[in-house]
Amino acid sequence: MKVFINQAIGIDQGDDVLFSDYEDGGTMWTGHGERDRRTKVVFKTPFKSEPVVHLAMSLWDMDSATNARADVTAEKITRTGFDVVFRTWADTRVARVRVRWMAIGELFHEDDWQDVY
């Protein structure tokens, strides 16, 4: 559990298309075996410390002829952003994926004893 002891708590959020490989024959649609796609997200305003990040797939378009295998993870979380990583494996064919995310954490406040602006 992360405890926030701060005067200012912020929430940043987004809904980003990670890829659309069906349109151009990309590896998520045509490939086999382990595959991943990494996308950098930059927060609108830096947090005071590393925030908590929640991810959920808001769109996944998979081929119905194979098993749907998907793993979505937030990695390299910093005060300024994080990486969304989507992974699949075996014969799964993924046409497109969109991920909704939310980051919650401490923000700098004007009463902080340092120049942060």
C-alpha cells in the first residue's frame, strides 16, 4: 500500500491506442511467438514522487481463430511518465489495442520548501 502524506494529490489519465497492426500487417497481427509493444506515456505535470499507475485495456481486437493471450503492464514508472507494455505469445493474432490508464500521486504544492515550478 502506498500512503500519501501531502497537501496536493493529483490524478492524470489517458486512453491511448498502442497499435493497429491489422491495417499494415504488423507483427502483432502476422507474427508468432513472444511479441511485445512498448509505448511511452508522459504526464501532463510531473508528480512529486512516483505515482501509482493503473492500466486497463479499453479496446482489444483479436482474431477469433486463435486463443486470446494478452498481458498489459506499466513499467519504468517515474515522476514524469511510464511505459505501457503489451505482450502476447504463441499463435495469438492481435489486430489493435487501446489502453486506458490512470496515475495517482503526490503533487508539488506552493507551500513546499523548494523551488519546484
